[in-house]
Amino acid sequence: MEKSQAINELGKKLNKDIEILDTVYSDMVEAIHLKPQGNELEELRLYVDNLYTMLNRTVFRIQEVKNSIAEEKQLLLETWNPPA
């Protein structure tokens, strides 16, 4: 019972990590598509400011995924020995 519960918990954590990575991907694609077409200085300044904000969020999200994977790695390295 504990083994299946651990597998379910691991699956939930992996799904959460995938959702975070999907959000990061969506933010990056959106940033690429929102690039200003002209040479308007104010538009470029706002674009760069928004990019810095997006990159800052991305760093924290990636750190969260990294920490989650590190926890899962410890879980995966353990063996499960049922009682005899």
C-alpha cells in the first residue's frame, strides 16, 4: 500500500513540475510573439522591461522544479523492502 501511495505522490509531483514547465514555455512563446515590429524607443523599452519580469519569474519557477526533482531523486534512490 505504501509503495502505490508513494508512486501516486510522485506522479502528482511530476504533473505539477510539467505544469510549471508548460507555464514557462507559454511565457517565453508569448514574449517572442509580443516583440515590437517597429523602432519605437518607448515600445522597445517596455518590451525589455517585460522581458526582465518574465525572466525573473522563469528563474524562480525553474528553481522550484529543480528542487522538486532533487526531492524526487532522493525518493527514487531508496529501495522498498516489504516485511518478510
